[in-house]
Amino acid sequence: MFLPSVHAETDIDTLLHFIHENPLGLLITGINSSSHDFLQCTHVPFVLDLPEESPLCAPQGRLRAHIAKQNPQVKAMVEGFDDKKPDVLSLENDVLVVFNAKHDHYVTPKYYVETKPDTGKVVPTWNYSAVQIYGKLFLYYDSKAPEAGAFLAKQIRDLSNHTERSIMGYTGGERPGPWVVEDAPERYIELMQRNIVGIEIRIEKVQGKFKMSQEMKPGDREGVVAGFAGMGGENGEAISALVKERGARHDAKKRGALNDA
């Protein structure tokens, strides 16, 4: 990820909160295989576990997920183990997981109301936010093995609880109660678990950025804020608010640096 200082977010707590709010990640691996592509990727929702001591201390916790056992990415992972697979497999090389915010958009140069009329030296761009994780992957393959079975049982319950409550808002009271795994027949869940594998990624590095027109002149940023607000809709309003927020942070940081000089 290209991380210009004007766009980079270095606060770990902010980056981890971003993952919690945007759990669908792109799991990317590079694995030498005789029958599968070297590069593989899978879109999958993750559960984020933080260290109990402090979310700011290294290592930065772990990600958990589950994917289909028939997924070519899984087949590439287990290819070298044949039929003698340990309960928990580990990959030698780091994996990469990329999380994107749900709001992004093309930015037209027509929004740059300060520079465009003055010099015309403006070009289009795209505003977006993203976080990426590097870490070591451990694979829980056989649901009948005690450790893998326990991991998968906890994983599917924790993911369902997070997405039902945090994403869908099913918290009880005036909101309906969340769907829980126990709502499905126990035998059906057992069969489903046999066809998935558990993914654990122990986080080693977290990076992220909010590319929201911070680098533009104040007048141009105001034009972007107004342009997206005028576009309307959830996406337009969200981008407008983010550009305004990130611009204010950038200006405050810049003022602080000048005061310290």
C-alpha cells in the first residue's frame, strides 16, 4: 500500500476500529503449488480479537475467519501435507488481508473550485479508505479434531454474534433478537463445520490510509465537501463528511507542527 504521510493513519486503535466496522476482508496468499495459482484471494468476514492487556501493544491481536474446505486457496495451503495433516497447519510466509471502507467514490476536477478556475492544473482522483494486515496464518482443517472443532464452533458463533448485532443491529428490545447458531439444527451445523476450515491470523503489522482530499487546498476541499453533499444519497453524504473530517485533522496537525517549530 502506498502511504503518503498526508493520507496515512498511524493510530493503531483507529485502524483496528476500522476493521471492526468493516469486517469483510480480502485474504491474499502466495503459495507455491503444482496444481493451483501462486496468488490466491478470498473475500471473507473476519472476527478481530484484541490482546486483553492493551490494544496498542504488539502483537496486535488476531483475526479469525472460516472458508470452504473446497476453496482452491485452502487446497494450495494443504497440498504439501497429503493425508497426514496436523490438527493445526501453519504457513511459512506471511499473508495479507485488505479491508476497505464501504464508502468510496470518483472525484471530478470540477469540484476543485479554487485551483481549477485559477490554473486549470487539476486531474481526477478517487477517494477511499483502507487498512491492511500482515501476519502468520494458522489453518484449523479437521472439524473432528478437538482443537479445530473448538476453534470452528467458537468462530461461527462469534462471527454470527458480531454481524447480527453490530452490522444488522439486532440487539433485542425494540430491535428483534439476533439469529444465533442454535436456531439451526445441531446436526446441520455439524455437517456444515465438516465442510469449512478455520483461519487464524496472528497480526504482525497494521497499516492504513484515509485518502480523502487532505492534500488539496482548503478551497478545493470545500468544493469537494459541497460537491458530494450536493450529490446526496448515503455515499455522497458519507464522503462529504469524511473529507470535511479528515481535512480538519490535517489542518490541525499542520498547525500543531508549525507551533512546535
